Amino acid sequence: MSTEFNHHPEIPGTTLFDGRMAMKGYALNKMCFSFNTEQAREEYKADPEAYFEKFGLNEEQKQACRDKDVLAMIAVGGNVYYLAKFTGMFGLNMQDIGAQQTGMSVEDFKEKLVRAGD
């Protein structure tokens, strides 16, 4: 039995959120977690750039947030559960995120979920 816990098989098209990605995305995820409070959401909306600086986001993370590009946010260390707090401020839900991840329209993605449940 292997004791190598950090080995992950390749999953084409998937960014694995492991310890390395957690470290890479710490600032981004910490910022997104802050959106649990209305005060934080209002502070962000008033001045996103200052909010990025407050949490120490790097330029790639800032640009992904500016673009509201979930796939780019995942690539720079974002965890989808924290990113949902960010995207929720813009009226996006997990189905919108899933559609972005798969390159499908939201309607097609919802239909795929319904078919998978049959």
C-alpha cells in the first residue's frame, strides 16, 4: 500500500485543489470568505482595487476577479466553494459556475444535471 498522499492521477481539464493550490490561492480564498458579511461585500463593491490590496492578491488573481472569470480564479488557486461567495455578489450561482467550467450554456448545463439524475 502506498504512503504517498500527495499523488493525484491526471484528470484532463481539471485543476485539482490540493495543498499546493491552497497555498497559491490563500489570499484569494481569504478575500472570498470575507464576503460572508454584508459589510465586506459593500466594502468590496465600493472599491474593488483597494479590497484586492487589503487581502494581498497578486496581479493574476486581481485580473481574474476583475473579469469575473471563475476558471481563471480556479487556475490561480481559488477554491470553488469560496469563489461561490464572490460570484454570488453578481447574481451567479453554482450552476453558472458549472456552466463556465464545462464551456456549456447555463441551460445546457442544467439539462445535463437533470439527465444525470434520471
